[in-house]
Amino acid sequence: MDITEAKSRIEELSQQLHHYNYEYYMNDRSLITDQEFDLMMNELIGLEEQFPELKASDSPSQRVGGTINKAFETVVHSTQMLSLANTYSEDELTEFDNRVAKGLEGQPYEYICELKFDGVAISLQYENNTLVRAITRGDGTKGDDITDNAKTIKSIPLKINSPLHNLEVRGEVFMSKTVFEQLNKERAEADEELYANARNTASGSLKMQDSSLVAKRKLDCYLYMLLADGHKTHEEALLRMAEWGFNVSQTYKKCSSIQEVFAYIENWSEKRHTLPVETDGIVIKVNNLDQQRLLGFTAKTPKWAIAYKYQAESACTQLRSITYQVGRTGAITPVAELEPVLLAGTTVKRASLHNANEIERLDLHYNDFVFVEKGGEIIPKVTGVDIEQRKPDALPIEYITTCPACETPLVRKEGEAAHYCPNTENCPPQITGRIEHFIHRNAMDIDSLGERTIQLLFEKGWLQRPSDLYKLTFEQLIQLEGFKELSVNNLLNGIEESKKAPFEAVLFGLGIRYVGKTVAEKLIEHFGTIDALMNASFEELVSVQEIGDRIAESVIAYFEIEENKEEIERLKKAGLNFETTLHTKESNSLEGLSFVISGVFKNYEREELKKLIKSHNGKVVSSISKNLDYLIAGDKMGPSKKEKAEKLQVRIISEEDFESLLSK
């Protein structure tokens, strides 16, 4: 395919993919199957890699991410992003309405009521109808440029159809309840710390350095403000934004009086729980923009708008007992077992107590009546005690001192709130928990082996560690209750098939604390083999992108335990992969150097160049910044990259220059 044909095909694919995205995310219509969509997207990405000069800033391929950004540029907002005054009282809303009436000196006015979504404020700037910049709220005056991350949010249009061409819109980025719950479910299965709430998780996701990881978070966005001329009311702005392709929530309503505002608040007090996103209140705005300007601002907030906050969902119920769960790392988690109570549309029977500090802070006694809340959190939590209902002879709850499973005295690590059972080798829940983690679908993915079978094999004494799986025989398994020849063969085949799992899956399966799937991939991309990782120093570990002190200390501590090293040797002998197929380190000759690759090369495919750089401990990034060391320029390199590199005084080298650099 020549460049003319490629240009035509890229334009065709881009147009179709933009259309399918719009119909799916804006109109909830699937016009093609996921497989058909993925095939088209892969074709587009392949063509853009072959002809990088044809890749547009609004290409649908931007949705999958891939840009690495170590430092987000600070940008001053065109207009301040002010916060709103808020209230929990209808009386204060009436006072707000009186102030509006007084400020407008008898003019008739109306309000627009909108749900207040629990997310992260964002500003989107469009030039020539194309998204050019996305900025966080920051301190209201200036925020961070997170454009590459925002482009991965599929409900944010990369291109719009507006007669204004240049405009700015503002809205709220959020993580849906479903996505948040699934993310925490996966973290729970991996025995990783759960995220507290969807809002904070969305905020953290937007500041991740790797945009491809942001894409996996499946963030969403509602837009609710248009900064442009040509409309007289806020309602007109919302209608125009929706018409131009922006995702505007259709839950807003025009109200002609404060009584209608109260009715709107009451209508959504329960109904809001049916929405896909967490909400914490209502925003009330004067509809007419001239009247907004007339009312003006205080030093911090607009006088023409206010936020009404719903009281946190709370219920009172009796504490039946406290149970203590033992995780695969030995961490003890106390859980309140409650008299069932209806809360935020669901029946709650259990609530988190976090740790011993929380039980002490609550001054919790046996059979207390407790207050339970469920806000944006995935698990309800006990927030207080109704002292008036406490019986005079009620005894305070004392935190356990021994493991509920093996009776080993608990320990508490300095600086940590949780208690731990140190009996890692003989505590049953820790043993079975590690094996359940090992067969996790992101690890060895042995789907023919479940918790019940693991427990049965453990009780038989046949399964004490993951490597024991590879010693199981047909003669053993056929003895188990409910196991026939077919189920035994399925299990053995599943275990044998797991030997093909890539190194990143094996490393995740080892269950090193804080080493989830993504961290495992980062470590492997850098070190390549288990031996290199085992011998890595603290300084070498923290030099890896997104590896902090806590992860580095955990990795070192894991490999200092002799039993862990012995288990790795047993797994090696069983035939598991402990070396990546992504690349093999040849030297450290490019250590500390970063590269961007652009264009077509005589002796290498682009992926070959990437592997070659990584094999010599160099780093490949996708965007040009002042911190970049080299731009490797091939034929047909995009002129914009060359121009930016020259502007930032980044050194531009040829294919031959790179080979010379490598040989040195």
C-alpha cells in the first residue's frame, strides 16, 4: 500500500470508528460487534505505525493510550474554575433564593437543576473542532495538562461538529459504579488493598503516567458548561453541547421557583441510586447568563449558583458479632456482622471495621447499636455508636491477640495499622489463599481448579504450596469425592497447560505483596528474568517507572526469605516460565537514556528497534518532551515531531547514528 492509499484508508477507518464510538457511548447503540470494532482499530493502528506522518491528533487510536508522561505541564485556566457554596439545609436554599431575587431587583428568573456527580472537574479546549488540551481543576486558577489521558475516555469527543470551531467545555470525569466494583473485585482476588471510593480512584487514574493504563480504567465524563458566545441561557448551552456530540446527562430540569427546586431534590433523593455514577447532591444555577453576570461572584464562589448536598446514607442496626478474616499475606481484617438493615437500596449484613485502631476509636462494645454508612465506598462502614441504646453491662470489644485460624500470636509491623499472623508456612487460610491467588485468571489461570478443590487437596495433605500442583497424579485425584475420570483429566490438563503462562503471569501468581498485574509487567519489562529481579538492589527497583519505595521494599523482603527462593526453584523444575519473551537484556549500554522512534527504517521494523533499545536497558517513550534524550528519525517521519524536537533542542539521530551509539 502506498501513502496515498494509506491516507484514504486511514480517513475511512477513522470516520467509521468515530461514528461507532459515538453511537455506542452517546446513544447506547452497538452497530457492530466488539470483534469487528477491534479488527478495524488494529488495522488503523498498524497503518499509523507504518505511516506515522498520517497519524492525526484526533485519531480513534488515541483511545487506547500509550503515551508516557513523567511530569504534567501546569496550564493557567482561561477562566477560573471556581468551587460552589454548598448547603445541607432547605432553609439555606430559601435564603439563597431570597438573595437572588434581591440581586435581580424584581426581574423574573428561573433555575436549572443538575445532579452533582461525584467525580473530578475537567476543562476541555477545542481548536478547529479538535480536542487540543484537557486540564484538571487544580487550584482553580491553574491545573495539570492531562490531554493524553483524557483522550482515552471514550465519551470525550476527539472531534466535534460545531459552527464555533474554537471553544471550551467543562465537566466531570468519573468512574462508574460497575467499573469501580469490578476493579475492586479484581484487587480483592489479588489480595491487593481495595480502593476507597470511585471518586478518588478516578482522580488517581487521571494522573497516571502511562495513558494505556488509564484506558483500562474505563473512565467516563459528563459535560455541563460551555465557555463560548452565542447562547443566552444555561439550558441553551446544554442543548448545543449535546447537539455537537458532548455527553450531557439528561437528568437536568428547568425550575421556575424554589418550590420546584425542592420537588426536584425530593424526586432524586432515592432515584439517584439507580444511576451508573455516584452522586452527592444537586447543583442549582440561575438559567439566564445576563442575570448570572449581574449577580456576580464572591471572592471564592458564584452568587448565582449553589450546591445542595444530600445527607450521607446512614442506618442504625445492632452489632451481632465481629469476625476476623485472614488474608493470604497474613493480614487480619475485622468485619462487623450486623442485624440486616436496608441502606441505599441494598440490604447490609456486614460492614468494614478496618483495624484495631478503628474499633478503639469507635469505643465499640458487644451488642452495640451502630451507625452504618454507604457513600461512594464499595463496602459499608461503621461510622459511630448510638450510646443511648448501649446496655449498662455491655463490655468493650478487645481485639484478638492470636490468629483465629492457627492461634499463633499476632504481630503488628511498625508504621502499619493492621495485625498479621506470622505463621506463613502453617496457617491454613494463608496457604490456601496463596494457592487460590496462584491459579487466579491473571496468573496461572487454572479454571478447572476452584476453592473447594484446593481446600480438599489441602486437607488431604497433598497441597501445601503452589509447586505441589505439578506433583498431583491421576491416582491421587481419582480418590476424591465427586471426581470422575473426565474431571480428573480436565484438572491435570489445566495444570499442564498453565506451564505455558508468560513470566508476567507467573510473577503475579507468586503473590508478592503490592505486586499486582501491572507492577509485574513493569518489573519484567525492566529486568527480564527472575534472577535479575531477585538480585536487584533497592535503587535499581525504584528506578523502574511507577515502582515506589513500598513496592521495592516488599520485593526485596520477599526474596530474602529462603523458602520463597526454594519455591521458585521448584516451580522452575516444574517447567514454568521465569524469563520474558518480550526481550532479553544484553547490556546496560543505554541505561538512563530515553528514545522516541519515528518514521520508516531500512534495517529494522519499529518493534525490533523498541526491543533492541530495551535489551540494552534504554527506555522507549511515545511523546517528545524536554527530558527526552534522542529522537531516532527514519524516512517519512512526521514533521510535527521533528519541529517539536528542534524547538526543545532534543538531539535527532539517524538509524546509523543509533547503531554507532549502541556499539559504543
